[in-house]
Amino acid sequence: MPEHTDAPVITLLLVDDHPVVRDGLRGMFAAAPGFEVLGEAESGPEGVELAARLAPDVILMDLRMPGGGGVAAITELTRRRIPSKVLVLTTYDTDTDTLPAIEAGATGYLLKDAPRDELFTAVRAAAAGRTVLSPAVATRLVTQVRNPRPASPASDSPLSTRELDVLRLVAKGTSNREIARILFISEATVKTHLTHLYAKLSVNDRAAAVATGYERGILG
């Protein structure tokens, strides 16, 4: 007799910009008892809207998506008090990806190379509200807590998290309107963030801000 047949069915929403990944996940969960995929989205904003409408138990969320990233989507889900649990499923396990996702409200963080049974177990745990971390991510978090990084040389003119989000998108050539859509803020707020970061970087325009961001190591 298959396991978990007496347990409630866990409903899922898949948020990933790669159709092949979504197809693979959908097929995997369709072949296992106890799961039902309610829908799919290819960007963070689309995922947020579907989550509000479908109310899945668990959202499998990629992080880096052209139409709007996972961290901004998780932040918006938290802001709207949408009760779905978010399990990040990504290929990235760097500190710059892991910590913001968890701080934004993700219940768990798993890498895409996780075995199928590990993914199933993680989804069940996330649905139950338990924190799920891949071993590699858990190790990074412990290291980060025990050995916090020293302040960067650019800390004499720090950008806020949102200002850094805006600068990164500007560096990709994203328009103010698109930045507003991706970050779930108004265009007026985008312009305000730009004004503040221009002042902090002592520049007058977008090109100079990006150049200074790279020069000071803010953009990597």
C-alpha cells in the first residue's frame, strides 16, 4: 500500500521561468500520492497573483526569473499575509541568494539537484510549517552566524536593501516602470529610491550610478 494515502492531499503552485523544470516537477508530483499541482507561473508577480487566487499549501519558488524574482515575490506574499508556505527550489546556494529569501519569509530552501524523495519530504515538512534547509544551505547559514562578514569598504555610503535592488535592476537596463512592477512599488517610489542612491553615491544619473556601483564593489 502506498505511503501517505490517508494524509490530506498537499496542494502546490510551481513558480519557475523554465517550462521544462515546471513540466518535470508537475510529472513528478502527479506520479506520487498525496500531492496536487494547482497551477504554474513563470515569474514572481504571476506567482503572487496565482497564490492569492488558488491558495496552495506550498509554493515551490525559483529565485532568479526575468519577469520578477523570488525574493520580491516572497516579500509580497508575506506582506499580503497569504498563508501558503514557500519552499525555495533553486540552483543557487550563495549567501546573497539564501539569506534574503529566508529573511523575506521562505519556510525552506532546497537545491534543484535534491533527490526526488528528499523533495517530497521537504514539501510535506514545509506544508506542516517546519523549516527545511538543504545541508549545503544549512552549513552556509551556520557559518554566516558564527563568522559574520566585516563591513565592506563601501559602508561609508551604504545603500538600503531596496535601493540596492533598484540599482541592480538599473544595471540590467530595466526601466522605472518595470522596476516598479518587479518590486511591487510605484514608479514614484522608484524615482525616490534613485534620488537617494544618487546622493549616497555622489552621482547624477543612472549610468554613473551603475559605474560607481561596480567600481566600489556594490554590484560585484
